[in-house]
Amino acid sequence: MEISGEDMDENILVKLQEFMKTNPENFTIIEEKIDIDLQMKYFKNSKLVKESSLVSNEIIDQADKLYDIEVTNEDKKILLNKLASLEDVEAYRIIEHFYKSNQNPLKEWTALALRESRMMLETSLLDEKQILISTGLGGKGNKLRYFIVLISKNDVFDSTQKKLIKSEFEFALNNTESEIESLDFDKNYGKMISLIPLKVSIKDTLLTAVNECNQYGNFLNENFIVTNVKEFTSDEIDEFIANKDKPSFHPLK
């Protein structure tokens, strides 16, 4: 089963959190940062391939085509989808070798194939349904990576406010086994990239930190951006801030 960032809303997160309580080992998060549109194309191809007749030996015998400069990238993508759909260790090794190769022009597509192939093998060996979770920003272990924008109620943050934000968000996130990968300030907002476990309520965690900050001057807006699809550009952030009176919490979009 594949779940992509395009489809992942708060309801799906809740279902995943419930699933994890009884099946903590039965999911894999794709760690790489991969464009969400490319991921959707990959999984669409994967679905079409699975609906066709797959013969392991015939597909594995075509492995050399991955390195053939006469074979188009589109044909190589389809071959990777076919290899990833096999419950076969040899198919996994072929994908893994191609992923590591300097002759590979399809790194991101191959990364997705490698993860899917591993999931297929684990499902077969463990005889248990596995869940593959993919988002634009990737993740690490049992954590998804999020791009978060914290917005000032006034103008730019002063040095004291920046220190307070860093301190309170580190404390709140550390308490949930989350981590901050980066925190930068620009104009009247702060941009943060964080790894947050699937089991954690993102909104509650961030609001806790916002409320703590606001005990010292009420300077931080309760409206913020949260997405696991991509890092927003300055123009996109400015547009959000200009419309911040509209529905404000965007959990995963």
C-alpha cells in the first residue's frame, strides 16, 4: 500500500497513528526529498504495471536495458516499475545496483523503485501488509519532514524574540521526540524544517510552543504554514501572509 503526500490529510494521519499503535513495524517512510508530481507519476505507473501480466524471469532478463543508451528514459522507468513489482531478491539487487551507478539518469525514480521493491519483499517474507509513505520532503525513520513558517504579528522579529522562538520550539519538539533540522528568519517570519514522528499531533505541538512564546509579548501569530510537500518560496509565503485571515492551519498541503 502506498500513501503519498498529495493524498495525506489530517484524517489519514489519524488513521496511520491508530495503525501504528498495533503495527509499529509495518510501515516505511521514503527518506529522500522527491518532487511530489514525480512521485504521483511513479505510483500511477506502478499501478498500471501491476495490472498487467508480470513474468519474473522475462523482466529480470531485461536488466541490461537500464544501462543501454539506446533505450529511452521512459522505457527505463517502466522497467524499474516492473522490477519493483516483483517479490524477488534479484530484482531488488538490480534496482539497488542501478541506483548506485554513475550511469543512472533517473536517481529519484530509482529511489522510489528501491523502496517499493523492499516493501514487496518485506510483505512477502513477513506475510504482513506493509505501508509505504511518500511525501515531497521525505523523512527519517518513523518521522516525516515538515516545512513550517512562523509569522510575526508585527514586523521583523527582534533578537530576543528569535532566541525565544528557538528555545521554546526546541523544547516543545524535543518533548515529542521531534527535531529541528534548520531555523532561519526572513522578513517578518521564521522558516523551520523539522522531523516529527507520525504518532505526534503536529498542530498541538506547534500551538504549545506558540502559546509559550506569546507569554512574553504576544508577538507570534497563531496562524502558521505546515507542509510536507515542499519548501515554500518567499513569494508563496508572502501570499499566505497576505491572506492569513482565511483558514489558517494547513497541516499537509
